[in-house]
Amino acid sequence: MSENLWALARALIVTVIFMPFLIKFLKQSKEQAVIRKLGPDHQAKSGTPSMGGVLFVAAACISSLIGGGLHNGWHGVMTMVIPVVAFLAYATIGGIDDTLKLINHADDGFAFKPKLIAQTISAAVIMLIMWLMGVPFTLYVPLLGTFNLGIFYFVFLWFWLVGWSNATNLTDGLDGLLAGISIIVYAAYSIIAMNMHNQILVIFNFSVIGSLIGFLIFNKPTAKIFMGDTGSLALGAGLAIESILLGMPFSLVWFGLVFVIETLSVIIQTIGYHFWHKRIFPMAPIHHSFEKFGWSEWQIDTLFWILSVILAVAGIFYMN
């Protein structure tokens, strides 16, 4: 347990110490954060720096690799490579997206096709590493059993990484919302990894949790900095690859149900408007609908965090 707490502490301390410097640097930079047109009254957030994910992703990865090395030497570091590469790869894609938004002073950054190509290449690299590390390309489907997909495993891996990274990206629309939910979901998987004696993933989770706690200090309402796509894409990819490495990918549908609801609200809203020219929700993703009803960001955060805690406790209890 001590090495887990040290992993959390390392990431937390690095994030807390260096985040004020990052905020100051971004504020002094000529490239201020883009005005985010995401919800009611969000123009007041104009000028708040973004890309806070750069620091907490770096802190989590450094702490994870150190923890892997301390736990099992070079083999521990190599085993940690899979979740760290997934985390970093999608953070890099998000970082390019955030940078292009700043340069172009626009809401849109990475174009759809180049972004999809980058996500596909990242998935291919991750699958190659998994193959080199001897991870079996099998997929467990509840009630149906385990299937050996072989090379076709790439289709599932690609879909899982892209799908969940985009789901967490859609959830990142309010101060503290995604950071808080992610802490809860990563904590749930920490307990599951402990029960499965997968210490490498436990260290990875504690590192991510520590960095997110440090980030939340600056990201809680009213946020001093946003995580940007750099952080949101990384968090989803990290959860996706972890659920796969634990051999229970579809458990993420339950633990990440809030992310699923957020994504479905966007899909339903898009379909409704496209075919019937009607908005099903006041605003999508659904957290913005609560803003339309007059809820404060703290109230919405609290509701979604409580829902995530309930899902996490119920899921852990069922799996035990």
C-alpha cells in the first residue's frame, strides 16, 4: 500500500507545485485560451488558460514509470509502458487540437480526418506494444464467453480507445466535472486491480488520481485553468486501455455510465435536430441542460459525482 500512496503523492506534489507556474505562463502568453461557446454564460470564462492536462498527464506518467521501476525494476517499467503510451498518445492528439485552437483563435482545432488518422495510428502502436508484451488478443463478452479475435482485435481496440476518449472529451464542459468523475472511476479500477493483484495498474491509477486531485484544486468552480483536450482525451484512453488489460472491457460501460449518458445525449440531440429539426434536450451534452434549468456548476458537479460514486460502489460490490 505504501508504494501506491507514494505514487499518488508524487503526482499530486508535482501537479500542485508546477500548476501555478503553468497558469502564469499561459496567462502571460500572447495565445490566450479560446472563448468557449459550450454553455450558458460561458463567455465569462474567456481568457481562462487551457491545456492544464499537459501537466497532470506528465505528472501521472512520470510517477507511474517511477513506481513501476521501484516495484519490479526494468520489467515493471516495461509493463507500465502500455497504459502510459495510451495515456500519452491521446494526450498528444489532444495537445495538437488545443494548440491549433489557440493558434487559429477558433473552437475547432484538429480537423476530423487528420484527428481520426492520428487516433488510428496511436491504436495501431498500442496494439503492437501489446503484441510485443505478449498480451492475448482475446475479448470477454458477458454471457457469451471469451473470443480470440487475432488481427481483428485491432477493430475493437480502435473503437474502444476512440470511443471512450471522445466520451470523456464531451463530458469536459464544466469546471471540475470530468476531473471529479475520473478520480472516482480510476479509484474503482484501483480496487479491482488490487483484487486481481495487478500492482502495475494500481500504481498507474494512483498516479492518475494524485495528479487529478492536484489539478482539481485549480480546476474546481471557478476554474483557474481548464484541462483541454490534452487531458480529456488522455483520461478516456487511459480508462479504455485499463479495462482491456484487466480483461473486463465492458465493465467500463457501467463504471463510466456518466460518460455514456453524456455521449448519448449528444447523439440523440444530433439525430433529433437532423431529422425533425427539434432539440430533444435544452442543450447537449446533457450537463448543459442542467445549466439551462438554473443549476450552478457546483450543483451539477455534485450530482454527477454522487452518481459516479453510486455506480462505482455498486460495480465493485457486484464484482466481488
